[in-house]
Amino acid sequence: MSKLMLACCKVYISESRNRAALESIEQAAKLFSEAAIVNKFEDVTYNRVGYTVVSKLAPKPSSNSHPLKSTVFAMVKAAFENIDLDMHSGSHPRLGVVDHICFHPLASAPLDQVAEIAKSLAGDIGSDLQACSPYLFIWSCT
């Protein structure tokens, strides 16, 4: 019997008031049925939303075709396409449209497998979207 291996990703986006933008981001996530938004936290004062996305990990890792990575990439792309920071106001200091993305292993998932997904996502964001320079830290930067 194999152990359950899950990965979690927290995605923090600088928007909580623009309903059309949030709907676009959430629709992008729904394109990938193997990952799910399990929590959404909206802070209207900060004008920031935090999504928690979870998916299973395969026993044989492949960071290039992981549903969690694909889902988060689609959400980030939708955020870049639908949010104009020139029109943004909020009390939270922000780094950009997408403030922070962090990955966590859950259940018996190995940290190195989740770190590989984070590295692969950062590479795709940096090369495909060319909208920012991802910064990696801790295990994902080694």
C-alpha cells in the first residue's frame, strides 16, 4: 500500500476587490482537475488574496508535468493578465501582482520533490511570462 503524498502551494496575489480578476484566476485553476483550491482568504483592507492549492504527488516525480505546477502557473498568468498595479490601492506593501508563492509537502511527501516543482515553476514564470524575476529560497534554491 502506497503512502498518500500531497503538495500544497500558497499563492498570494495583490488583489481582492476586483471580482472579474479573481474570477479569471479561479477559472484558470479549474482547468486542472487534479489540483484544487482548498482555501481562499481575502483581505479587503490589504487588497490581497491568498489561495491554498493542493494536489497529489506521483510516486515517480516529474516536475515538468505536475498538476500543482500547471495550476499555479495558470493562476499567475491570469493574475498578470487581469491586474493593473497602477490602479491598485491597499495598505499591504507589495512586490508585484503576485507577491509570494510557497510550496509545502504534506502527508508523507518528500521535501526535495516539492522543491523541484517550485524550481520548475519559477523557471517557467521567469522564461514564459517574462513579467518578473522569481526569487527562490531555502530548499528550492539548492
